[in-house]
Amino acid sequence: MEPARDLHVFESVLDCIGHTPLIRLRRVVDSARTPLYAKAEILNPGGSVKDRIGVSMLDDFERKKVLEPGGTIVEGTSGNTGIGLAIAAAVKGYRCIFTMPDKMSMEKVKLLKAFGAEVIITPTAVPPDSPENYVNVAKRIVEETPNSVLANQFYNEVNPDTHYRTTGPEIWQQTRGRITHFVAGAGTGGTISGVGRYLKERSKSVRVVMSDPQGSIFKEYHETHKKGEGHTYKVEGIGNDKIPGTLHFDFIDEVRTVTDKESFAMARRITREEGLFVGGSSGTAVHVAAAIARELDDPGALVVTVLPDWGERYLSKFHSDEWMRENRLLDTDKVFVGTLLSGKDRTKKPLVAAGPNTTARQALALMHEDNVSQLPVLHDGESIGSVSEGYLMRRVVENTALLDKAIEPIMETPFPVTGPGASLDHVTRLMTRDNPAVLIRDGNRFVGILTRFDVISYLTTGK
């Protein structure tokens, strides 16, 4: 038997919070060369990033002596902060009362009750100043309950400070200071504000990007400094219709919005393709982070995002095909690159390519032999150019001396690259007048090519 590695003995479960791993995401970036790493906060004891602030806020209340033994912790929560507080309260011997909007999953409610908390459900579709708003209900409970304290995650500076002291330094050390982009969602704003502040103090060139659900007011506020009107959305725990005191836009460079459909589709992909069981807000963050990785397509860049919570909380929601269909969020007929590749003629080579030293004569012979009209030019595992039959013949007719010369000086631009998990819609968007084909890369290996003919053949015959 091999000896166990890195064995630790802890005094309580609270000592297990933090120091979560960075895990590289490979398939959901659709073959972008920029490495994308996810901070796996799903591996905290309570399954979320909020475990960090739960114990920190209770420690702060105890230091300030505002919470007496046997007291009650009250909070308005989307569920995860409540779970983090409930775990800390269970160890420290406090009572918990939590208010939650009714859009939150029943799994979260049951989890909170399993830790002995009392849960009060409030309406989602009410304005922030409504007495029925979950935060205002929590405040009223504190006024009516002796020896109680409001955790107040939306205005408690312990929230971003915790991430400044722990999450930010962990990411910096884990990437050895190579991080170039940090992407995270924001509900209270504690994670992105604390981590963003720390990273920018270490390197001003680090770019901090917020992933925000469509319906939240954060993007508009960031760009105009005006509070617009939000509307309801289904992703839980991020976005808002008010500006929390713990959200510091000074450390945020850009805000990008993501639809519910995009968030849930990506969360399901992360689970099925990366083996990480995540919630919807992880889908929101990774959707933006993967887009940035594709835009950069630079092996020297390094993007880090956060997986805020565990997917088991959403088994009755977006991890359920039935729920997705009922909410018109499931593309049951969506076609992916892998399907198109598997339907191609198996008697032919999946990929015929030239090298930079291939002569024009050899390239034309390859096209004739394999009945293809274009070739990617590959070198050291990278796509460096392309040649098409018509273009090559035209150049050779103009100058017959090119026939036995290497094609590198006259090759055309490389074909776009995507992965087997990309959709047919994505492939067709890549096929422009100047791009007759798309290369498919799985990990570090090119596994096939799709041409306009392949796409038309599928659309007309289903094969």
C-alpha cells in the first residue's frame, strides 16, 4: 500500500475551510490555447465559497463581543452564506434563523434545516425596499429577537476582507504570480472585491472581470454609475437589484452579462465534460472566462475563475432535464461538433494536413489523393496556415517555379480552431468567406476538420 500523502489532522471542520485547489478546465474552453483554471470552492466543507466568510464573520462578532454564548445568528441569504454560517454556528453553539427568496432551490432549504437552522421563505419578485424583501425580513427578526446579530453579508466588510486575506493570496501563490485575468460573479461582491483588490496590489496588469446574470443591475451601474431597474432571472446567488456596500467597483475592470440559458448550459458542460459538479453561478463565471480564453488564445496568458458552489443543490433545477424543458432552457436538438465528426465517412482519414516544408506539388497530390480541396498547415502541434486547391493552382500557374518549393511562404491564414464540445451554430459562425473550414482540437491534438461541405451535408441529409 502506498503511503498517504499530505495527511492532516484538524481540531474541527472549520479548519478545513479554504486552501482549495486550482483545477485546469480543458474541454469547455473549446481548444483555446490560453490556460483556464478554476478555484474549486465547491471543495469547502459546506460546498461553497461562502464557508470562508461564515466562520470569519462569527469570529469577528466574538472578538467584538456583540454575540453572547447561546445567541442567534440571523441572515438574509440565497442559501450558501447560510450554510457557511450554520456550519460555524454548529461548532460554536449558536442558533440560526435565515430568510431566503422563494426562487432558491429546495435542496438549499433542506440543507439549512439539516444543520438545525430555521428557514423563512420570502417572495423573490419584490423591490429592495419592500418589507417582504428577504434582507428586510432578516433585519426585522433581529429587532424582535434578544441576543441576536445580523450577519449582514451585503454590508459587512469582513466579507471582502476575508477574500483579500485568504482567497486572493491563495490564487496568487497557486499561479506563481502568472495570473493575467480573474473572472468571478458577484452577489454581495465580497469575493471579486477582495480577490480583485489583492491581485491588483500584486500586479496592476491583472484584469478583473465580473460575470453578471442578465437582469442584474451591476453592468449598467459599472458603466454609467446609475442604478437601473433589474428584472428576475433564475441563476441563484449572484447579481442584484441593488448595490451592496461590500461590492467595490474600483477593483473591477469590466462586467459581462450572461443569460440563464448560457449559464445553465455551461454548468451542465462543466459537470459532464470536466467532472466537476457545479452550480449555475459557476456556469455564469466559466462562460465568461472561457470566452476570454478564446479571445486571447495566448499560451502566455492565464485566466482564473471561481466555482462558487456544489451542484447537488440544483438537482431539482437546471441539472434536471425536465425542469430545463419546462423553463424552455434545454436545446434538445442542439448539434455538436462531435456528432458531425462521428457522421463523416469513416473510410477517409479524419484529418489530412501539410507541413511548412511540403511542396506545392506534394500538397496538390495530397488533395487529389484524399479528395479534399483544402489543407491545414501544421507544425509542432500548432496550426500555422492553410492552402486551398484553387488558390494553390492559381499561384502555380502564375509561377511554375513554385511547384517544387515549400508552401510556407505562400500559404494562407490558418483555419479557425474549436473543440468537439462546440455547437454547430458556433462552427457556422466561424465559417466565413475567408474561412472554408474549421479545425477541431481535443486537448493538445488536432482530431479532425469540418468543411462547408460537411455542414451542408449534415443540414440536408442529417449525416
